[in-house]
Amino acid sequence: MSTPSVCLNHINVGHPEQWILNDINLIVEPGHFLGIVGPNGAGKSTLLHAIAGLIEPDTGHIDLFGECLSRFNRRKLLAQTGFLSQKQETPSMLPMRVRDVVALGLATYPAPLWNFSRHETKVKQALALTDTEALAERDYRSLSGGQQQRVRLARALATSPRLLLLDEPAAALDTHAQELLYRLLRRMCDEQGTAIIMVEHDIAAISGYVDSVACLNTRIHHHAMHGETIPEEVWHTMYGDHMHVVAHDSHCIGCHDQHKNAGDA
Amino acid sequence: MSGFFASEVMRAALFPSTLIAIVASGMSVMILAHRLAFLAVGVSHATLAGLGLAVVLALPLLPTAAATAVIVSLMLASMPRHRGLNDDAGTGVLFAGAMALGIVLLSTASKYEVDLFGLLFGNILMASERDQYWLMWGSSIVMISLIWAARPWWSIAFDAKTAAASGLPVHLYRLLLYAMVGLSVVMCVKLAGIVLTTGLLVLPAACAWFWGRGLFGLWLISLLISLTGTWLGLFLSYILDWPSGATVVLTLCAFFGLSWAGSWLNQSIFGGSPQRIFD
């Protein structure tokens, strides 16, 4: 059995009176595509931030590629991960070409300031993967929100990461671009063995592509594998009793059994 | 022109001014990229406390001012994030406090005949050999840091969160950047004084922003503008008999106006993208 890409052991973040994350245990193997769903304020982004080393859990520990993430090996382990946040903290005002933005993904170490194009091949590959080759010479500031999101994804892919952490990567994309993105991510899992953890709101949109879905609201209420049903009680626990589950697609992880039962009836 | 080069004072001012112009051109790109213009204003005014301390305790002016500026910059880099204050508020507090301390210290030391005008508005023509020695050390440290850390600094300026998630020690690089801003400020104080230093540290990159694209392109244009502005400013100050620091800053301001106008003309009349000119 291969070493898990991510192993979360009893992760707690926050205070006992009000946990943001409570006793999170999760294993993600190489090539596994995990979707995380949950309501606003459920701790989805916090969980990604903890795995990306942006915040330290109050208790518990995180193993990446079989090694415990600590301040001593942080740089080595995180260099093998790609991270895409929901949006940039502040919109970039730097005058940069798109290909230079992608090359920034490779700028995690000191190097002469004129040496930006030494990884031209990797930059081109990342641009090709995200279908942004045509934008390579454009000024990043002149792109639309969706285009910028694709370029930022290319930046995350430039290092050929073993683990990808994505926080609502499709938020600014149109339906067609969303589908292309999910297909690309699925292909990366299958062909390159990349492990992916992706936070999304819309379980219906991702259920055809992911291997499993974790339902998170402070703690993981349910971890459903592909073809497994998420019980209605779980939805009610996470979103409240007003939640009404409608079966729409037998391939959707959440609706699998409901759809079958509806068909039987 | 020949009179300018015949003047021993002006010739002696050329070397330190050129050093300062080179340092200012590189740091100004980072100051604009990280939105630290107000920090530069705050630190430059805070150096008055260091200068006051140096005068009262009879310490060498530039090294004491440099140490103060670096300490103030590092305090600003650490203080706001841990206490919930934003950078602007932290800068405002230290700016006012250090400036007030400097004024009090200097007022008690009036018998030492402090050149207050030189401190406030700069006097590169009076740079001593010791000053030049310190300027050489300071510029070497800043330039080595700049060349070594430019890529990570640029990456952090683009998106600090993503840079941190890729394993970059963002806080350490930020501390180094703030310390280098402090050191650059003290060097520029010698040429432009406390009041006008920000001009040297903002204007070259502000001009370059209209024309350059990418870190290296911006840095080259900034260097060109900084050197030309400094030399032309010194020359004009000689023939017009104006204060050197203020004339250099005015020249850089004129370059900024021309860049702005040129960029506007290029875009609105010729429909061009100014950044394409210097890729």
C-alpha cells in the first residue's frame, strides 16, 4: 500500500467552547479526488489552510507524504503541493505577463532576479493544461475574473504538485469552463497520481468527477465514497431541518440511493 | 557643463548620489509592489529619533539613524499583525511617536549646532568620507538582499497566501524587506532629507509602472529614471543654485508627469499598450 498523500489525525482548530474544526480524521491516497462540502462557516477553508501549513492546528497532527508537517520540513513538503485560494487577498496591481505569473509558482527559492524564464517548459505545460496558452503574453490585470482564476490554477500546477488543495476553484468560471476544470483534475488524478482535495458548494457539479465527498460542518459528519448514499439526516445536521433532498441523478454521490428508490417506486 | 565637473563639491557628490540612485531604483519597485509608500514616509520621519539620539549621545549620525530606521521598520513588520492593527495605523503611531522623540532630543542638543535644514531636506554636497563609507556598506547590503530575495518578494507581492502555501517563509522575507526599506530610507535621507526621501523611493518605480512589465523590466526602467533624475537634478541644482535634494525630487516629479502624459497619449491617441514597449 502506498504512503498516503495526506493523513489528518485528530485535528482541532479553535477553542473547546467553539471549535472551528473538531476531531478531523482523514486519509487521502495518491490519485484520490476528495470533494469537501458544507455550509458557510463550516470550516472548509480552514481545513485547507491547515493542510497547506497556513495555520497550525491547536491539537492533532498533519502528515504529508508520510512525514509529519512541522516547521522544520514545512518548506520541503509544501513545495510538493499546489494551493489555489478562493480569491486573491488583494487584487494584483503588478504589471506582469500571464506567463510570468505562472512562473511565480516556481519562485519559492532565492534566485537572480532576471532569471524568470528558466522553467519555460513547465510554464508552457501549465498554460496548456488550463487552456490559457493564448493568454500567455497578455497583462494579467487585463483578464476577467474567470481567466485570472485559470491562470492562478496554472500557477499552482506549474510545479507538477503531488497534492493539490483547491478552495472553490470553479467559483468564477462559467459552466463550460467548470466542466473542463473538473475533467482536467480527474485526469491529473488518474494519469499522474495527483491527490486532490477540493472545497466546493455544489455537490451535484462535482459528484461525477470525485472519488469521495466529505460532509464537513465543524466535524466530518459523513465521508461518502463514489456510489454511496449520503443519508438525509446528514444533510439536515449540516444545513438544518429545512433542507429538502431531491434525487436528480443516479451518478450523484448524494442522490445515488434516493434516485434508485424513486425509480423502484 | 564644464563648470559642474570642475566643481570639487559637485564631483564629490556624484558618487554617493549615484549609489543612492541605484539603491532607490531597486527598492522603489518593491515598495510599490508591496504598497509600502506610507511605510517609507513613516520610517523616514522616524529616523529623526535616531538622528536626535546620535546628536545627544555624540554617536555617528548615519549608522545610528540606520539602526533606528531598521528597528522601526521591523517593529512595523511585526506589530500590526499580532495586535489586530492594520499597517497604516501602526505606521501612523510610530511615525508620530518617533518624530516627536526626535524633535525633543534635537531641541535639547541645540548647542551642538545641528544642521536641521540638512536633516530635513538633505545635503549630499556635504557628504563626508565617513558618510560615503557608510553609504557603500548600506548600498551593498541592500543590493545583495534585493538580488537574492527579489523573486520571493515579487511572489509575495502578487499573492502572499499562495506564496506561504508553497512553503515560502513569508514572514521572514517580509522582515527582511522592511529592514531593507529602513536602510534605504536612511541612505536617501542623506540626499533628499527626511521630508523628501519618499520621493526618491517612490517616483522611479512610479514612472516605470507606466512603461515596464515584469520585475526585471520595471527594475531596469526604474534604474534608468533614478540615475537620470539624480544626475540631471544635481546639474540643475548647480546651475540654478537650488537645494540639491529638492531639485532631484522635482526632476523625478517632472519625469513622472511626462511618463503619465506619454502613457495617456500612447493609449488614448495611438491606442497602444504602454507596457508592451519595454517587455
